[in-house]
Amino acid sequence: GAVVSQHPSRVICKSGTSVKIECRSLDFQATTMFWYRQFPKQSLMLMATSNEGSKATYEQGVEKDKFLINHASLTLSTLTVTSAHPEDSSFYICSVAKTGKQETQYFGPGTRLLVL
Amino acid sequence: AQSVAQPEDQVNVAEGNPLTVKCTYSVSGNPYLFWYVQYPNRGLQFLLKYITGDNLVKGSYGFEAEFNKSQTSFHLKKPSALVSDSALYFCAVRAMGDSSYKLIFGSGTRLLVRP
């Protein structure tokens, strides 16, 4: 498999502030990572594909200026929620993609964001 | 368009009984199929996958799934359920020809195993 960490695991912030969430691939160099959002009792919604060394690819309806993604190295992708509002409160999960014959996505433990 | 259907919001079984969590898919071409499990306030844990080869796939924690191309299904099964299997289960699919590696997830099925 692959070991994926996220930091922080939980964050509470005031409305209007920005929050950065880190996703690290601890034992695998990942050229592709994904960011998901999950609302309570719902499935995962793909927000964007994070590509090392290039711009992220956002899904339809996801504001790229609000959810800034940086994939500066093969082991780290960050998601910054800018000017957060209460409706941004959610569970954010990242994954790393192992490609080829062993293709699988491995997920981080998630980050719970609460915007007051 | 690719899609995954998990027709049951919740499955209830008694400990020791066999369990089945259903999944059907729609994809252009051959599918890559995955099952994940999610415990409360946690990320998803990989259980098993079908890429090619034997239709019966064995995975973690005693789970298995059978790929049925004619019925476009990939049901998750376990011969004897444990209380600790209670969790949220997601089926996911990717089309073999899709180079984006994006997964399409089902809506999830909550499994409740009662003692």
C-alpha cells in the first residue's frame, strides 16, 4: 500500500480567514494526488486533481481561486481554503494514486474543517 | 458517463452470518473496480480491487468481491460478519481507458453488524 498523512486532523477557524491543509505521501512518490470533500453521511466529491509540478485540474463547479492547490514535491500537496465561510465546513480527504499494474488510490485520514 | 450505484443505504446482519454489499456500475469499456471502507471520522481504507484476471477477488479482513461483467456488478461479500465490520463501505470505478485515474464513487452503504 501507501501511507498518507494529513495535517491538521481538525481545524476551527473564523470566517474570512484562510486555512492550509497538508497531504503527505510518506512512503511513495506521488505525481498525482486527489482532493475530495465529504459532507456528513454522503459520498466523496472529487474537488481537484493535484499534479506535481503543474497546475491542478479542478472539477466542474469547484472554485480554483477559493481552493488553492499546490503540489510542489512528489510527497506533498497542499489545499488552501481561502476566505473561508461556514459553508466551507466539511471533511476534506486527500489521496495518492499508485499507477500501473498496482493501480490503487490510498487515502489520508481526513481533515475536519469548521468555520465559525 | 461513468457511474456507480449502491442500492442499499444500509445493510443489517447478525454477527457470524454472511454479508453482501451490492454495487453495480456503468462505464465505457472495461472497468477497474474498487472497494473501500470508512470508519467514523477517518479516511478511506482500501479493501480490494479488480483490474484483470480472476473474477473473484480476495481482499483485506476476509472480504471478497466477484466481478460479473454481464450483470455489471461487483458485490462485496464476507462469509462471516464481525461486529467490527460495522462501517461505511464505498464502491468505486474507473474506466480502463481513462488516463486521469479519477475514481467515481458510489453513495456508500452503511453496514451494521449486530452482536
